[in-house]
Amino acid sequence: MKKEECIARAEKVLMHTYARYQVVLDHGEGVYLYDTDGKKYLDFSAGIAVFALGYGDEKYNEAIKEQAGKLLHTSNYYYNEPTTFAAEKLVKASGMSRVFFTNSGTEAIEGAIKLARKYYYKKHGTADSEIIAMEHSFHGRSMGALSVTGTSKYRAAFEPLIGGAVFAEYNKLESVKAKITEKTAAVIMETVQGEGGIYPADKEFLQGVRKLCDEKGILLILDEIQCGMGRTGTMYAYQQYGVLPDIMTTAKALGCGVPVGAFAATEEVAAAYEPGDHGTTYGGNPFVTHAVSTVFDRFEELNLLANVKETGAYLYEQLEALSSRHTDSITAHRGVGLMQGLEFKNPVKDIITRAMDAGLILIAAGTNIIRFVPPLVIKKEHVDEMIGILEKSL
Ligand SMILES: *Cc1c(COP(=O)(O)O)cnc(C)c1O
């Protein structure tokens, strides 16, 4: 089918929730994507920080084919091996004790919020809990996740949302302190804010929030849906801060393309959930969890964390150099590992469109920030190629 025909047909039947780029993607290979005209694109977005292994990883593809031929779905009324293995690996990677698999990141946030509320309810006997979230945060589009998402334009039309959510300023400990009441059940935050503009938590801030939560008996929920799964150089970003959350959420690269997320918690907190409190029909079925299990294996086999550290540091240097050559248009550079952002004076949509015409896929975070979240298998030569195309697109 011609590209124009596909776009026209899609525009007739899909809801207009996205202003899509005028490209019809067809297949992928390594860190490159190809459209239906055979045009090649270097991929620095990885389907929004999802495709960590790059496209066409043979062992991953074989694993999902094998599981597809064996057993896709059973419901959570029974046990199965892939789900057990995946949960064991996630527990080990995260430092948490128990896992609940979901179908998306948003659903992991819903489960985490419910768990925090249930924990509070068991402790206080009342259903009047509050949750402190951060300004500029992003946690998803369902009613619960939206309630703790800090961008008011995403929320405004959908009020009333769930009650009891208040917002504090990210990286300002005093602001969090000021929002605490005796009803505060949890603080929820991204360890590195993604959608809000690639803002890593300051060490003193995250450690300070952890200490505050400990003192006041408040749960700390860390959303690692985007910054987790190796993207910052450790399996989970909080591992670089010397803190553990009480509940964490993960998704995006967890399944590297199959729809799966999870929330995990400490033994004590997880115990607040009893049979009947929470559920999902598809969540954590053997198909997706076999993918998760394979992803964890591939991370080790490919030594991906070392590559993120090395190539991430190189990307940092190169983006610093690019920024210093374009101080007229680039106002800031932030990030860690393979999760970085360049902030511009003006909206970046035109730059991204020009880069795409020149064979480079980039995504924005907010309106003025280009976010760099490539597959974690990316090499220095790909960084050089990206910088070359981006510089010409400025
Ligand atoms: C993407 C994202 C979500 C939502 O995940 P979905 O899989 O899109 O539902 C939540 N939190 C953060 C930090 C994210 O980046």
C-alpha cells in the first residue's frame, strides 16, 4: 500500500489522540527502522524507551515464538513457569519482595496507588488517605494515574479525578515536607522525570524524601517505568541513590515490545493486599512473562549495563559539545546514561521533523525538549551519526 493511502485510511478510523508524524513504519533491524518505502531511520526513541534490545534480537524473537506456540494465556487462577521465573528475576533486579504483573505502565501505577491506599486503610481504619505527587510528573492517562500526573493540561478536562492528590515541587524537599499531613499515605515520584523534561532527582532530595517517609510512616512509590530497566546504567535508577522504595513501578523496556508492566513492593507493604483486592485477566500471562524473563537474560548476556554506562557517557560528551556550539538555541542539557534531554529556546517539533526527513527518529519531552532514549544496544558510531544529522537539522 502507498504511504499516503495508509495514512488516509488510518486517519479515517483511528481516534485523533496523536498528531502522528507522516511516516509508515514497516520493520526494524538493530537500531534502525525502515518505512514502507524502504527508507532507513536511525532510531533514538526506541518506541518511547521500550525497545532496549534493538530490533530483531534473535534470542528474544525465538523465545516469544516458542512461547506463542506453547501457551499464551491461562488467567491468574493457576500457576505457570514463565510468570514464576519472571517474578523471581524482577524481585532480584529491583530489591523488592513481591511482584504484580500488569498490561501497561499506567496499570502498574493504578495498582501501586491502590496498594498504598490499602496499606493506609489497614493501618488507620479509615479511607481518607492523601498522596503527594510531583509537579511536571507523568504517570499515565487513566483516572488514577492522571490524578497524580503533574501537568494540569492533561487533567483539566477530566475532573473530578480521584481525591486526595496534592502536588509538591520536584527536587525541593521543603515543598514535600510542607504537603505532609497525618493523612499522607504515600509520596509518588519518578526517579528521573521523563515526559516532564528529563530531570533526574537530586541525591539529597531523594534521600531526604526517603528519610521523611521513614520518620512519618509514609510509603515511597518510585515510578521507574521510563528510567528503569537499565536506562540510566543500573537496572533501576534508585540503585544509584542508595535508597529503596516501598513500592516501585516498571514497564516500557520490561517486555521490550510485548505489553507488560509490573509493580513490586516490600514484603510488609505487599502483605496489605489480600485475595480479591486486585486483579487482571491478561496481566502477567505466560507469553509476556516469558518475554520479560528473556529480556533479563539478554541484559546479562549482552552486558547491557556496561554499554549504557560507556555509550551514555559518550552521548553526554557529544551533547555537551553540541550545546556549546549552539548556545543561541540550546538552553540546557540534562540526563544520565541513555536517558538525556536537550532543552531549546523554542518548540522542537520542526527540528524533529527535519531530522526525520534526514533519517533520524527523535522524540520530544514537553514542547521545548528533545529526549534521547535510544535502544540500549546503541554504539558510539550511532551517537556520531545521530549528532551529525541533528546538527544539520538545527
Ligand atoms: C510511559 C510512562 C507511564 C505510563 O506507561 P504506559 O505503559 O504508557 O501506560 C507512566 N510513568 C512513566 C514515568 C512513564 O514514562
